Amino acid sequence: MLVETVCSAVSAAGLGIAAITAYRKRFLTATRLAAYSLVPVGLVMIGAVGWLSDIVFKPVVWAGLGVLGVAWLLFVTTRFVERRSGGTRKERKAARAAQRDAVAPAASAPSLGAARPAGAPAAAPAPAPAQAKGKKADDDFSDIEAILKKHGI
């Protein structure tokens, strides 16, 4: 009963302010104020205020809000962990598929080779030309050293 009285008083005050605003020739603002001030009375008339006050004073409702809060906290935590671990499930699945389908660097040569007769043994792969081990390693490291010197490392 007290809530309905307070809502009626708020609406009456709002309508009074709207009337003063309309007297000052600000009709658009006065109409908007009148609309806002009629909302509390409308909520009382449809019973929303009584329903809301019944909900507020029940401990089961507060427990439900606590459960919803925990659920929201768990959801946010899992989203945070998922973003730190490397994307969504769909992205991780696509990355695994791309990794499986990746071609090995040495697979650029055709794998079938030349045709051979039915009973002939398979030919051994031709050995790579012998290179000086020291020369190849020195070339690789000299490039790396030049890059590091360029950056002052």
C-alpha cells in the first residue's frame, strides 16, 4: 500500500513539473515529462510493483540471483581462458587440419618417378652431390652473423 502511494506522489509531482514546462511554451519537453511521470502509476495499475516487491523479499530469489552470478562468472572465466589458449574451438580444429594437410619441404619432387618394368627392382635414390661440410655451414652462419651485427646483437 505504501509503494502505491509513493508511486502516485511521484507521478503527481512529474505531472506538475510537466504543466509548468508547458506553461513556459516547451511543449515537446512537457509531453515527454508527462509520459515519464505516468509510468509509475501504470506499473502500479498492472500489478508489476506488487510482483516486484514480492520477489525482492524472498530468499529463494536471492539464491537464484547468486546462482546466475556464479554461472556468469564461470562463463566469463572460460571465455578468458579460451582466448589465452589460442582461439576458439573452430580455429584450433582448422589449425590441426592445416597441419595434417601440410606438405613436407622435400616433397616437391614427383613421388611416382619413371615407369619401370614389372619385375625390375626399385632403383636406389641417387645420392646428393658431395659438398664440403665446412663450406655449407660457414655460409649459413655468416648470413646469420651479418643479420645479428646489423641489429647490433
